[in-house]
Amino acid sequence: MTTRYLNQLNRTYENQTKLMEQSDGAKLHRPSDDPIGYSKYLRYSTSYGENNQYQTNVKTAISWMKNSDSSLVDITNCFKTVVTKANQAQGTNTDSDMKAIAQEMLVQVQQSVADANIQINGRYLFSGQRDLVQPYNISYDKKEWRGMTKTLDDKQEDFFVDAARSGDLVQMLTLKDKDTGDKYFLNTKTGKVYTEEFVEEGYKEKISAGQMTVVDGDAVGTVSDFASGAVTVSKYFNGYGIITQDGESFSADITVGGRTATLKFETIEQYVVTYQGDKKQFSMVKENGEVQPATDTVNASGVDIAGSSIFDNADSGNPYSGANAFNDMLTVVAKCEASDSRWMSSDGKTLANNSFNTVLNAESKLAARQQVYSDCSDMLVTQNETILGDITDVHSTDVAKLAVEMMTAQTIYQLSLSVGSRILPPTLADYL
């Protein structure tokens, strides 16, 4: 009877002790308190920690994208000014007028390069994963021998594309007759050479006659190495469009009007922007589930904001330069400074608009991703409240209920002590 009494008394005391433990606000201190509830608590706690990390990721990502977007807005404004000035450079301007316009455009391009070098907490926003390296540098002096291109408008693209062999065609390389100075354009995907007159106006007559795409007879010659696929643009130009030694020595002979024309690459002297970053992305995961690098990307690299050209696209053989839009704008500046009104009224306008649209598209994509992260932030806040509620339900103490249970346990314990002190001694004496 004594043993049974002491066992019961100890259980009463143990129950009272467990209730006392819960006075810190938590009713689970060890798995044995409630195995099922404790397993739920661990899962909820893990989800809570993940949710907090996602919220941190989202806040960091939004900050990164807001600063990037601010810089891209400034760059698009600078490029928009260049486009406006390029339109002003058409028509009857004097040489001094053209040089003044070119100087205004150059200042805008230089400012856009400075905007592209924005950094936050010592990290450059447009360097890809090389975020400790300044992405852009513009040359102090003009560089010789940057190749000239012919940028096609929408109608020209539709006509000159050869679906069977060349796929998309946006630009051609400009060739020049070394004797007469006449211009020709080279499709680097097929090796076909076309006259300037045909590319600018002659193709329209073909369309009027019912010919919707270019045919072999439209070309005045062929550069065999390009036609056979033996070489790519990278043999003659680097990714920034600067001519190589092979490009300087290049020549191609074609027969035009009964005479042999020797063609060389046309080049221009201009400032050149170089890019030291990479095209890798930062991904900041914002929610549970499968990792999606495409939608979790928060940065824009030089390739994203500057696009590519015939010198650094996938068919060129060169890696992406990350500076194409800036260098194309500097080509417009150089042509304006040279008072080439004819070029400015056609190629200059197209090239400037394409560069502007490239940066504008990058800004739009970044703004769209920023909105996704902002929406996700609201969702994570709601999830956080739900998870905290679940943790409270399974782990926290009901204070009112605990107070009643503690009073009951204490009363039972005190009563057990009182009963034992009165009954056990006489019972033991009777036994003896």
C-alpha cells in the first residue's frame, strides 16, 4: 500500500511539474510530450524558416531590380535623346551643325555608359556574376577599323531572308569598291553580295513584280568562304566589330557591268565601349517548389541590355560582347560627325532606333519581373501569418486552461500529502 501510494504521489508530482514547464508559453518541450504534435511543430518551424528566407530573398531582389530599373530608365532617356538628335541630323545641315549634333549625342552615350556602371554596396548591377568588376569602359581615343554594317528594316528583312539557308537576317556587312568607292552588302550566312542600289530600292521593284523573297540571280557575286561555311565573321572582326589582320587583308573580286570590282570591308573610326562582365544570372528563389532560374533571375547582364549584332550573335563565331547597343550608337555619332546625311537618313535612324528598343525591352522585362516579386512578397506575408497560426495552435499554451489545470494538480498533490500523513502511520502501526 505504501509503494502504491508513493507511485501515485510521484505521478501527481510529475503531472504538476509538466504543467509548470508550460508556464513559459510552450506546451511542447520534448517529443514525448506529444509525438504527433511535436512532428507537426517541427514541420511548421521548417516552413516558417523557409518562408522568412524567401521574404529576405524577395526584399533583396526587389531592391536590386529597383536600382537596375532606375539605371535603365536613365539609359533609355539618353538613347531617346540620341534618336531625336539623329533625326535632326537628316536634311540640310551644315558641317558645323552636324558636328555640334554629334557632340551632343556623344555626351548622351557617355552618360549612358556611366549609368550602366551603377553599383550598390560595392556590387555592379550589370556585370552578371562578376559583380565586383566594373562592367563598361569607353575608349579615351577613337579606334580605327570598326566594321560598318547595313541594318535592315522590316521589309528588307522579309525579302532578303533565305529560309532554306540563312534563317533570320538582321544585318549585312558593308563592302566597298577600293577603286570607285561604290558600296555593296554581304549576307554572311549565304556569302551573297548585293549592290547598295538593290538593297535600298531595287528590291521594292521585285516585290511589285510578285517576287517576295530574294533569289540567286539578285546577287552580283559571292564570297565563297562564307557561302561554303568555311569561315564566320569572327575571322575578320572581333566581338566589338574591330577588324582583324585577316579582315584588313580581305578582298573579293566580282564582275559588275563588265568590269572587275575589288571589294574590301568598309570601316569607320569611332569610340568603342568594352564589357568586362559576364552573361551569367543571379537567381533569388522566392517560393517553394521546383527551382526556376528563368523566373527567379533578378539581374540584367550586359548581353541583356545591349543585345547583339552581326559581330557577336550566335552565328558570328564570337562570344557576346555585351556592349553592342552602345557601340552602334557611337557609330551613329561618328557618321554624324562625318556629315554623312545620306547614311543618317537611312541606316543611322534604323540603327539608333534598334539600340533604343533593345534597352527599352530590357527595362520592360526587368520591370515585369519586379512586379512578380512584389506580388510574391504579399503572398509570403500571408503565408507567414498562416504558418505562425499553425505553430501557435500546436505548440503554444492555452493560458486560461493551463491555470485551471495547474490549480487542480496542485490541489490533488496537496490532498495526497495530507491523506498520506494521516493514514499511513496508523496503518503501519497496526501492521507492526
